[in-house]
Amino acid sequence: MSQDQGVRPLRRCRLDGTPYYRREHVQAELEALLKLSAQELQERAGVWPKGRAGFVSSEALVHLVRVATPRSRHQERLVAALMQRLERRLPKPAAADGQTVSRSRTLIRDRVRDDFVDLLLGDRDAYDDRLDYYEISFDNAVARDRVDAKRQVNIEENRSQELGSDEDDSGISLQVEEALGPDNPFDPDRLDEKAYRQRLEAAIDALPPLQQEIVHMWTQDIPIWSGDPDVLTISKALGKAEKTIRTHRDKAFAFLRTRLTRLEP
């Protein structure tokens, strides 16, 4: 896959030295977006939710922030829109009762947000290839950050890791872990290892596009189906029957287990 000269290529590389590339639809999206004026980009950045006319993917928005003139008003407005996207991917401060503020969730939110801001600020002065992954899969990158933040908060608070507690929200739900079984490729213990995360990323990249989308949405706790018509579901977002989604989900997880086992050092 080749990168268009009008869109700055990514610099992050895999373990074997081969470069990472954006998904084809993101690359095409950026090629179109970069032809727009600053005002048009700012207006498009504020369109929400996905599916509305003019919506800009989070991956493309990260790129627009990175290539904007540092500290300009234009960049500041794009950053504001991007931070709203990030906030939507973070655990809500309220606990299960909807009223009590969870200290654990608040700490996780603050840590993920602060670390992301630090990346953006550092990237202004010198290219930081850690941000490349957010241009490849923003949701998956944030889910990974949530897992890391959860672990760090647990260590700092010297808390036991009780997956069923009301305050737990690592980004991978109990429903996900139970469905994946004992060989869960998204096991938080293993996601803490950089080398393993890289192998997992490579395995996900090797999935067919539909299965990639299902995996990304599944790990964000988006349900496959819901009786509530106002709830976003994987079936609704991808326009596929519930049975079809479940079949592809199972195939994707089986592939990930097999691929990761083969890649074990």
C-alpha cells in the first residue's frame, strides 16, 4: 500500500522494520480533507456522532491536529474536538449507582487524558511515533491506554484486582473476557507487555476489515444487539445481522488466539 504524497506518512515501524500504514479509508479521507479550508475542517471536526454527514474519523482528526500549525487557533480548535472524542472513550466518573463518584475511574480518566495531552504537546516539538497508532486505530489505542492506566492506579492504590467490582472499568468488560475464554488475547496482564501488544496489533491488522471493526467495537463494550433502539450496537453500526456479527466475532477471536500462539517467543 502506498501513501499519497499529500498526506504525511507514518513513521512507526513493526518489529521486523516494516512501516505501519493507515487504513485505506482513512488515507482516502485525509486526502479529501486536506483540500478543505481551515474553517471547513474546524466545522467538520465538530460533527458528531459517526454517521452524520461531514463526520471526520478520530484517526483522521489526530492527523489534522498533528499537521496543523503548532499553537495556532486552528490547531487549538481541532484539539478541543479531539479531546471530546477522547472523553467519550473514557470511563464515566459515576459508579454503578449512577451517583457515587468513583475515585478509581476518576484517576483513570485523568491519567489517560493527561498522558494523551503530553503526547500531543511533545509531538509539536518533535515527531512522536507513539501517536501513529492513534492514526491507525484511535479506539483501540485508547482502550490500551485505559488498561495501562487501570493497572497503574491499582498498583498505586495497592488494590486487589477484582474484575467484578463496581469500580473496575479497564476497557475490556467481563462480558468480553468471558466470551474470549481462558486464552483471552486481550488479557490485561499481557497487554502490559509492549512486545505482546505489538504482536496483538499485528494479528488484528491481519484480520479481514469487517472482523477488525467488530473486534475494535467489541473491546469498547459496544453490544452486538440491544432491545433499546437508542443504543449503539455493532449490528446497527455495521449494518449486519446479529448472527452474522457473532459468527465473524468468533472467527476473529479464534484467529487471534491461533496467531498469537504461533508468535509466542
